[in-house]
Amino acid sequence: MNVRPLFRAMLLSTVLIAPAASALAASACGSGNFDAWLADVKIEAAGKGISQRAIDAALTGVTLDNSVLSRDRGQQVFKQSFEEFSGRMVPPRLQRGSDMLKRYGSVLGRIEQQYGVPGPVLVAIWGLETDYGVNIGKFPTIRAVASLAYDCRRAEMFRGELMDALRIVDRGDLTPAEMRGAWAGEIGQTQFMPSSYLKFAVDFDGNGRRDLLRSAPDVLASTANYLASYGWKRDQDFAPGSANFAVIQQWNKSEVYSKTIAYFASQLAKEP
């Protein structure tokens, strides 16, 4: 079960953009016809240098997904304690996490050598986000972020995510049909927003694509690249209160979730 959209939606709800904040915001989001709004998006994308091929492939036939908007507006405050949440999430994933550490030991070793992030941290994130790639989500990413960009709650932010999703298509990492994930726009086995995918995804298996849907080496290395970019300190602790725990909180600002990542990683590190 991927719970990260719940945390992200709660955190983002604290920075809602007022629909009438500016004339630009008013013209950019949902008071008018969705198709007319989408036509304006296509013009903007072309103006930003995104190819017409990518724009047509990604946006032709896209419609508003009201189920995404309902999910976005219907999030409840997360009330579980760390003990409750970690107790529910970690034990069922611990054995498989240990197996993944062994299965990808060589890859994880090379990743740690390059980025400084230890394997247990990466495997803990992988397990918590999507059960090691089993549950990556089924929402078409382009449609999801377009719907959220059209809505006036966080129009500016999600319009940026939509542009970055188009850039992912343009550079050939994924086709629009392949881009499926969580309702809030996260893609891949560790659930990158399109902006993070564009910024941090790496081709670690050397096949010429940054593939966070199918390539475990790309997934794990990209996650390490994300953490390293936020200042991960090699060979240092990641317990709550440490500098590296502060980096984990850049992955997910929920203290309960971040503490669960650290706890899960510490348990994996003890595995023989």
C-alpha cells in the first residue's frame, strides 16, 4: 500500500494557493472549460521548448479526472503515532527487505560507493513506498497532474509538475502510456514527483533510459542521488536528531514517516 500521497497531500494543504491571488492564477485554473485550459497549456509547453511531438503524444485526448480532485480534497488528518504506523508497516516488509538487500547487494554497494547512502536506507524507502515496486499505482500521471493543475487549490505547483512530466516524455525516459502512478502524480518504485524525476533520476543500469518503473538499479541509485543532493553524509548515523535524519525528512517531511524509514533501515542493517 502506498501511503505517501496521503502525507504529501496533508503537507501541501498548508500551502494552498488562493484562486484569486492574481490575474494570472485566475486565468490559469479551473473556472473555464478544461479543453480551452489544456490548449493554453500546450501553447505554454511549446514556448518552453518542449517538442510538439511530446506535447501531442502526452496531451491529446486528456480529460479531467474528477476522482483525483475528490481524493485531493478528501484527505483526512493522519493521526497514527510512530508506534502504530511503524508497527503496521515494518514487520510485514522486513523479510522481503532483507532478501532485497542480498539480491541487490552488488548494486547497492556500487551505489553507496558513488552516493554515500547505505543500502538499508534505500531498501527501507523502497519497501515503504511501493512494497518493492509491487504497488506503484495505476493513475495515468499526465491526466492526474493536469487535473490537479486545472484545479485552483495548487494550480501553479501542479502546472509546473505537468510541464516536467512533458519533459520526461520529451527526453525519452517514459512514454505517456507508461507514466502511471499515484493519484497525486508520483511515478515509479520510490514515487518521484515529475520534478524530482527530472532532477534526480539516473541511468544506473546503463541502458540509456532513466527508468524508475522497471529498473531496480535506476530506482535505487536515483533515490540515493536524491538524498545525496540534500546533503547525505557518508558513513554517519541516520537516527532521529542526526544530520542524515534531517535529509530523510527532505524525502518526506512527516516525522512519523521519516522516523519509520530510519527505524526500518536500522532493522534491516541488523539482518545477517
